[in-house]
Amino acid sequence: MSEDSAPVVLIVEDEPDVAETYNLWLADSYEVRLAEDGDEGLELLDDDVDVVLLDRMMPGLSGDEVLERIREGEYDCRVAMVTAVEPDFDIMEMGFDAYLNKPIRSDELHETVESLLERSAYDDLLQDYYSLIEKQATLETTKSNAELAENEEFVRLEEQIQRLRDELAGTFGGVEDDEEFIATLRDLNDGGDLT
């Protein structure tokens, strides 16, 4: 998603009335693409798609199979299963980011899409943070403290790291020190929850 365009939401739903309802709920805030089955969903999927709302039970290619292909294709999108299928232990092996049981409300759908978009943004922040930390660590192992303190670019690097750390810490809430901060980031990267 570019910064000046609306996020793209792909709805893969075999019930036309349900798909159109989701479209009506979301079209004011997002660019929406509609697919009537799993094959069409995969055809409409590209690197511009930010969130996929995926029905689990569809004729032909099931939602489970579509999800597997999305993950195998390494698309940078979040996937919410939106389904009437009651979750069972089989979901533990599935690579979705959210699971909504039908029927759902407009506010619930909006909140889920927003949450998934925020999680994608956090991933970008974390990647930036890790990249900067790696640069900092590399320089700290090859330069003296005096050289680092005198270098304007390194000082800016440290300021940038601190800004990102503050932004991420504000998101995660109440981390007290670097060790706790890093532990929180690791937990998030390992699929942990911020709550």
C-alpha cells in the first residue's frame, strides 16, 4: 500500500449478498476487491492487497486451501477468516491473522480490518528498528566510543533509533528498559499478543 492510497481489502466470499454487504460497509474507507470463489480470489491477489477477508467454506477451492496458497506465495498481507464454521483445534496449524464467526456486524469488520492494518504497520516499524539496531551494533564493534560520539551521522542514527523505540514502546505500552523492550519485540515477532 502506498502512503497516499487507500488500503486494499480483498473479500473472498461465495455468497453474493454477504460479499456485497461487506463491500458496502468497507468501500468508504478502503479499496475493495470482490471474489466469488477461491480461484478468483487468488487471481485478484497481488502485492497491493493489504487485507484478505476469506470465507472458509466455499465450493471448489476452500478458504483453508486459499489461505495455504497465500502463505506459500509469501504475500505481504493479513488474512481474516470470516466464516460460519465454528473453530476447532485444526485452526492451530492455520496461518490466519484473525478469525471472525458469522454473522458479524459492520463495526466488528471495520475493527478487524483496522487492527490487521495496524499490525502490518508495526511489522514495518519493527523491520526499520532492527535494521537501525544492526547498523548501530556493527559500528559499535568497529569504532571507539570517541569516534562514535563525534560522528554526526551516528548521533542521528541513535536519535532515529530512540524515536522508533519510543514509538514502538508507546504502542506496546509500559516497557521500562531495553531488555524488556527487546523481550516484548521478540514476543510480538514470535506471534505473541500485546495485551
